[in-house]
Amino acid sequence: MVGLAQIRDLMLIILAIESFVVGVLLILVLWQVWQLIKLLRQEIIPLVDTTKESVEQVSTTTLFVGRSVAAPFVWMRSWVAGVREAWRTVRRGAK
């Protein structure tokens, strides 16, 4: 017949084994968190820096295109529109 003392002893052994397993798993989780932090420092941060440089380069290129291509084109179109409107005004005045 199994007494309460034997059940208590068995439960203490199971609790000790469970505590050991939880401790080992906690150490594994902490190790994985450390590996993740290393990955972030070695891989992700340089990737973010590279992305930042790319965005700055695109911004610079957009500014260059805006000043070199779009601005002269807009100036030319406005000049042509002004000449066209002046011509229309002269033609209406001559009639």
C-alpha cells in the first residue's frame, strides 16, 4: 500500500526534475535572445544603414532631375505659352 509520505516524496522528485528542465529551457531561451541581438547588430543595422544611403541617393537623384530636366522644361513650356498668348492678343488687336 502506498502511503502519503511516498506520494509526497514522488511529487518532490517530479518537481525537482521539472525545475531542472525549466532551468535548462530558460538558459536556451536566453542563449537564443543573445544570438538574436548579435544578428541584429551584425546584419540588420548595416542593412538599415544601406537602405538609408539608398534613400538619400534617390533623393539626390530626384533633386538633380528636377533641377536639370523638369525645371528647364517647365520654363520652356511657360515661355511658349506666354509667346502664344501674346500672339493671340496681337491678332485680336489687329482685327
